Amino acid sequence: MNKKLIAKMAGLSLAVGVICLGALGGCTSDSGPASSSSGSSSPAVAAGPARSIEISTFSFQPDSLTVSAGTTVTWTNHDDIRHTVTSGTPDKPGTPLNGTLDGKGTTFSYKFDAAGEYPYFCDVHHGMTGKVIVTP
């Protein structure tokens, strides 16, 4: 199998595990909806001044995140290898995101002050892409 297929299979396994854990715990609380990451391409909507995106098995989770202006987003690398958070696309990198996460446990944070869509990718692994959508 090629590396891309293995990474997708691992990501799917992780998503299934997260869904199963969500089904087993936190579902009986009356304090509001439980949060979970399903690995789907549907945007996760942020409520609050800080949100996070996990990097695991060569993917950004969630791969699309919607936040309000003024929110700080932190990417955390859970892989043992280097990844980046680079604005734009592999053929057209841009600004403002330019973070390097050198290995497991490293982070990169950025505060999104302006509304808009911010696509990004990993400059080491071009198949890793994501987007932050900022609402006013």
C-alpha cells in the first residue's frame, strides 16, 4: 500500500474511535452538547476565544474550522515527524500562516482578527490541507 492510502485508513480508524468514545461517554450530560471530532469535512463551529486543530496521521483534524474574528487557533502536532501550517495551496503559498511543528507535542498558534477564508497546507506533505473560516 502507498503512504497516502495508509494515512487515510489510519485517519478513518481514528475518526471511528473518536465517534465510539463520544458515544460511550459524555452523552448523558444535560450541560450542553459534547464536542467531538469526527474527521469529516463539515466545518466545526467555534464558540470562544481559542480553538484547536490536531495534526495526526498526516491530517488536520478537523480539516475545516469556523471561528469568529478574534479567535486564536492552535495546531498541535501528534505525529513524530515535522509538519507545517502554511497559508494557501502547494502551488500558491501565501500569508499569514507560516508555522513549523518539528515533531510530537509542538504547537503553532495564530489569532484570526479579520473575517475571511484561510486555506492552508503542510509544505512537507502537500496532501495535508485544511481551512479556517472566520466570521465577523
